[in-house]
Amino acid sequence: ERQQQDKETEHEAAIQEEKKKYHHKHAPIPQDAVIPMDPIIIPSQVATHKLQKGDFIKLYYFMNKGLRDTELTTHSADDDMLTLLQTGDGLHAFIPIASVHAKGTVTKDKDLSWEVFAEAVHRLATAM
């Protein structure tokens, strides 16, 4: 029984030492913490930079198509590098990055439908 108590005491001391050493790992989580339920929308680096500077930015960067293009764009100097794209059939294929950059066209704000406009404006306001 004495050995059992010694082991328990030693175990508790080790736990206390670990809590002291890794206090961030053992930090209490508040019960009223808000967990975001909306997806995080990350615009392109160009759009983010223009927002920070306060420059004019086209709503294209906040449309579904613009955000999808942002996901496909990697900032690499190597155009021979391949990227993974989803085809219209739902299959995935490796495509050279150079061809992905070449087909990117920016839709003008005046050519947007009202539905796309409302969606993009909401995302732009959220990003601000």
C-alpha cells in the first residue's frame, strides 16, 4: 500500500510538472467560447494587398470563380510545376501551372449579375 501511494504521488507530481512546463497545452477552454460556423474566405494576395492599401479592387476577386482561381494559383517561379485540378467530370488531374495562369480572365464589375454582385459585395465587406 505504501508503494501504491508513492506511485500515485510521483504520478501526480509528474502531471503537475507537465502542466507547469506546457501551460498552453493545459489551458482551460471557456464554456462560452464562440466557434465560427462560416467558412473562412481567403482572397488572393493581390486582393488582400489592395485592400490594405485602400486601392480600388474588382469584385471578381470575391466571386466564387475568383476565389476558386485563388485556390489554384500558387506563387511559384517554376511554370513546369503541376497543380491538381478538378475536371468537369469530378475527377482530379495534374495540369501545368502555366496553363492555369493563361486561362485566368477577370470579369468586369459591370458584367456581373445581381446575384453574383450581392455575393461578392458581402464577401468584400467581410474581408474589410
